[in-house]
Amino acid sequence: MQKISPLKSSIEAFNKFRASRAAKANKANETTKENSTTQTNPFGITFRGNMIQMDVFESAKKPEKAEDNKTNISIQERLHNTGKLLASAWVGTMNKFSSLKTNAIAFGNRVKDSVISAGRKIQEFGNTEVKFSNPFKYNVSYLQNQPVGELRTMLTNELQGVH
């Protein structure tokens, strides 16, 4: 019986993995080529979540082809294709305006929320009471100049605040 080295087994596993990835990529390319011939999207536009394609605007009744007058057919087809392209462009324009409107509304809502939160912060700051105690209240030179009665009341007030 032969021993399998870890390096040899990992190389074999990598080669199998690479072969399966290549097979999957080839399969995906084949399906993409098949889908690209049946589905075309010249503008790359979505309308309510659906991709707009030229055949969306295809009429149910095909124009009759006159075998003897080839120039009329080509002009008719050109006009028909131009109408489809214009309709696609119109849907794209509606899509763009809808997107702009949605973005503007979202921006306005963000601004409104920011202003409301800033107003609340300002109101909180307005309701806070700021007190500054005299930094020189217990300065030795200040206390030496006070009468004994005031010093006694100051001491009792401070001792009552200690509880």
C-alpha cells in the first residue's frame, strides 16, 4: 500500500476544483449566449422591477409585408422601430424622474429629522441650569475679613449640606 502525501493530495484536490470551476464557467457562458440572443435590453432600464425590452412594445398584429415594394417595408419597419425606441426612452425618462423624486424626498426627510433632533438638543440645553459657586468663597484671606457671625452661619449651612 502506498502512502499519500498531504501535498500530493492537496494538489489533486486543487486540480479537481479548478476543472469543475472551468466546466461551470463554460456552462454559464453558453447559457448567457443563448439568453443574450433572445433577450435584448438596449437601454438597460427597469420599470417597476421588470427589465424593459424592445419586444415589450411589440404590437400583437404584425404589419403586412408587400413583396413588390421593398422600400415601403424598410421605411415602415424603421418607423416602427423608432416608435419602440422612443417609447423605451420615455419609460427611461419617467424612471429617472421617479428616482430623482424619491431621492429628493429621502433627503428632505433626513434634513427634517436632523432639524428636529437639533431643536431637541437646543431645548435640553435651554432647560439646564448652570450654577457657578464663588471660587474665592473659602479663600483664607476672604474668610479672615468676615465677621464671626457670618462665619458661624456659613459653617452651619455647609454642615447641613453634608447629610
